[in-house]
Amino acid sequence: MDVDKDLWNLLVAHGIDYDTPFRGIWCEGLDADEVARRLGADLSTARPCGWREIVTGSYFEHGDGVIWVGPQAPGWVQVIQLDGNDAWRWQSWVELTRDGGRLLYLGWPLYELEGVEDLEYVVNGEVVTTLVVGDPDERDGSDPNALDDFLDGLDFEGDTAAAEVTSALRLIGRVTGRELDEEWLNGRHTRYIIPADARRGEEAQDHGVG
């Protein structure tokens, strides 16, 4: 059911919960290498790996950004960022959607302080819809109602944050054509490193969503 918590439980089963900073991007129209390049990654660091290899530290470089990138649905690439805030920056969204592209963002970098971030829908460098997870009537953007066709039956005001996160992930799946699932999380995708020295000064441009 749409009001269930199954997608939240799926994340938890893979070691992603409120104690784990989560930054997710779903990006249309680019391949994995191009997404990584636009996020500032060093493409020579590309390594196929599973999610467990990342969270256990096998592919962790202290101070660098760590992203895990792979095809998610036809025409869409998914990014999970383990370390660093590159997926959470406005300038990254502009880079990933220039030339008419689209993306969706969902995350909770600092859940204990700020809760779940707003769900963002960005098209061609412009925030079209900002939807507050937990209060879907609270919206912003150039077209606050652009995602209305995807909201039917979703419970953004659920009895728990887990239900609300599941609804947000389900909405994203409706837009991309595929929900986040066990097959994707269990798959081997590509880890890239965003070098810390290439990111110094850039985080001052953080858009501060949330």
C-alpha cells in the first residue's frame, strides 16, 4: 500500500536510517560518468562496488566526497552520497540539469537537527517544486503543483516519519518509472571520489535547503 513503510524499511535493511546521513539524487538524461563529472568527481577513481563495500569503509577516503552512481530506470541515473554535501548543493543541481535536464533530490544530512529535507524537483537549473515532506500543502518553486499528478494516494502526513519517507520515495519512483528497490540497492554500481581539495571553497555556495 502507498501508506506503508516498505521503502523506508528497505533503506534500514541496507544500513540507511536516521543516524546515517542520506543524500539521494535521481537525474535524467545523463550517464553515470557524466553525472559524476558534473558533481566534481575524479573519474579515474571510478570503481564498481556494492553498497556494503562502501558502508564498511572499503572505499572510504577521509575528507573526500564519496558517491555511488548507477542507472536506475531508462534515462535516469541514481546517486547516493555517503560522505560530503555535493549532492545537497544548489550549484550541483544547476550543473546536473543544465541543457534541459531534470532531477529529484531527497535527503537528511542532519536528521537529528533538521529532519528530512524538502523534496526538490529541479528542471534546467530551476527549482520547479519544493515539497515539504510531512506537510505536502507547504510548497514552493516556480510551479508548486507540478508534481500533483504523482501524489494520488501518498501519505506525506503519515503517522511516522518512516511512512512519509516511503511516500516521498514512492513519488520519486512514479516520476522516474521505477521505485527504489532491493535489486538496485543490492546491485554493483560505480563509486567515485570527489577530492577534498577540489571542493574547498565550493561548500560556501551551499544553498542551505531545509
